[in-house]
Amino acid sequence: MKAALIASAAMLIAALAGAAAEQADESATPSASKLATPEALKAEIETLRDLKVAWKKVEWRTCLLGALNEAAREKKPVFLWVLGGAPADGRC
């Protein structure tokens, strides 16, 4: 069971990394000179805010124990996203 869960998590991470690499088109990134005015910056922020990206469609869980219980009940893997520290220290 653990090996299958680890393999599923590894495949999910690899798939997400591949999808992110495909979308990382540097030509789409505006240069600093294009965002020289506050109005241009506001327009860029609104454009980014309205993006239809896959991660916004995921029903993210903020409680690890609840997510683990739900994953066990539904026999699905858990994807743990941690940024800048452990989830318990409030910096993720």
C-alpha cells in the first residue's frame, strides 16, 4: 500500500512539473519597461488574476489530518505542498 501511494505521489509530482515546464514561456512575461506605469501594472495584475489555471480547480485541503483521512477513505494519494517550511509552523 505504501509503495503504491509513493509511486502515485511521484507520478503526480512529475506530471505537475512537466505541465509547469510547458507553461513556462518566458516570451509571455512582460518586461519591466512595459509595466512602468501604475495603470499598466494594474492591468497586468488583473490579467494574471483572471487566468484559468488547473491548480485553481483543485479542491485543496488545509488540514493535513483531514486530507489523510479523506484520501484513505477514497483510496487516493495525498499531494503535500510545503513552501518555506513545515505546514505546522504556519509558513506554507
